[in-house]
Amino acid sequence: MADNELPGGAYRVGDLTVTRFGYGAMQLAGPGVFGPPKDRRAAIEVLRTAVELGIRHIDTADFYGPHVTNELIREALAPYPDDLRIVTKVGARRDGQGAWLHARTPAELVQQVHDNLRRLGLEALDVVNLRVGGFDSPEPGSIAEPFGALAELREQGLIRHLGLSTINADQLAEAQSIAPVVCVQNFYNIANRQDDALLDSTARQDIAYVPYFPLGGMSPLQSDALHRIAVQLEATPLSVALAWLLQRSPNLLLIPGTSSVAHLRENIAGAAVELPADALAELDAIGGGS
């Protein structure tokens, strides 16, 4: 499958071109995104298949595992295709029991950027997102110090572009006063639409919006309308949910994750479902519309 056959086509992130249908590597780590995968060979196969199918946007973080997904990406894909874009996150760490902890001091961020570079085997990172908020919602407050530290690393040539994760509109504006922001990665899906206004704002600014947990996360999407439309279109509810996201806004990029090649293929095929206008209107109403 060629790049242009992937659902949604391509999008420019800064001066980089990525496929709108990407791949999130988080699920390649062990249970709870902690420890090694149950089947390392299968994890390697998923990554290689994603690239073979034309995906050129892979999302990762060195705190997945920790270190596991970055090591798998390097083992599976290096030397990397020239047009492959690897996006990573910093701003968190894991303790010995797998808890997620903030790690946003300038010194911690510098270390994390170097850790990502080393484990991925890169001289510069395409995009680094600063993880700011909690699990699924922003935490208000200034992000000037941590974002400024990443901006300095960008000036040094270690990072090409900067993004933000789990932030609000005020934090986006504050970051933009320091350095350009090319993407926002927040919690968003067909049933969780609190970010509608921010999504529309990023679209007007040509900033990519990358929803995490596009299929519901820890609480799988449940909706009578979603299931009814899926039956009408002879698709699965999750396929319809992915297709709705791609049709929601042209700057929206998908990074659904899976540890299964079969599921990866299903996600790609499902996202290609064409939703008619009446179905879109009914689906829009699930989360309140915008």
C-alpha cells in the first residue's frame, strides 16, 4: 500500500510531511505500558508492517516501558526510511512500580531528550512533545520554564520541532510566545469532545492535532448511535469512530496503537470508511457537537 492510499492522506507538520494515519507505539510495552512485551517478535513485526503499509508517523516516548518502545523501534526500523517521522514525548518518568510521575525540570528534560536520541539512534528528534497535564486532562499553570528548556535544545539542533501534550489554550498561547508549536496531543474522541474549541483553533493556525485514546482508552466507546451507524455501513463501531476523527478536521492525525498486525490492518481499513452527511450529523451529536 502506498502512502497516498492510507486513510486521510498526508499533512505538513512544520516542514515535515507525515501520514495522517500514524501508529502509536505505547501498546508495544508490557501490561500498564510497563516492562517488556509479551511477544517481542510480534512487536517487531507490527512496527515493520506499519512502515510496509505506508505509515510514516510513529508516536513513542522513552517512558513507555520505560525505554521499551524506543528500543523496539530502533531494532525493527533502523536504519530508518528517509521519510519516516518519529514523534516522542518528554515530561514524565516511571518509578519502580510503574507509576507515572512528572519529570519537567530543565535538567530532567535535557536528560530525557538525550535518552530518546540514544535509544532511537538519532542525531536529532523530529518532534518532541512536552507532556504537561495528567492522564486525560490539563493541569493549569505556566509551562514557560519546561517549554523554554526544550526551545533551547531546539536552538542547539537536537530537536527539529516542538509540540505539547495534555494542555489548555492558555498554555498553547504561552508556549507560542517562546517558540513555534507544530502539534498538540490531547485526549479526544467521538464521545469526549471537551477539546472541540482547541481543535478548531489549532486547525485555523495550521497546527496538527493528535488525539490520544481515539478509541476511548480505558473506557471503550459505547454509544447506541455509533453501533447503529456501524451496522448500517457494515463496519465496526471502532472503524466508524476512527473515520469520524479523520473527517472531523483536516489537521487531525490518528495514532491508534495495537500489538497485533491483524488489528493494525483492521484499523487502517476501518478508518477509510466514508461517512455520509446524515451519519456525520448523528455522530457529531454524540459528544455534543461543536
